[in-house]
Amino acid sequence: MEIDRKIAELGSLRDMLSHLVHNCSGDERPDCPIIDGLAGSGTVQ
């Protein structure tokens, strides 16, 4: 079902964002794991 697929996608996105937030130091460094992860260039475990 389309709704179930969308729920699964949103759950995956929530999990990825949670992982990235916990790995973001919030400092002034130019690289950002959250943006890299959303762009698909970062590695998410």
C-alpha cells in the first residue's frame, strides 16, 4: 500500500536524522554530517 510505503520512508528519514543529530558536534567546522547525509554523500549507519 502507498501509505505503508510512505510511513516506512518517513521512519527511515527520522532514524537517519536522529543518527546525524547525535553525531553533529555543532561547532564551526565547515563540513556538516547532517547536510552531507541528506545530500547522500555521507555515510549513515
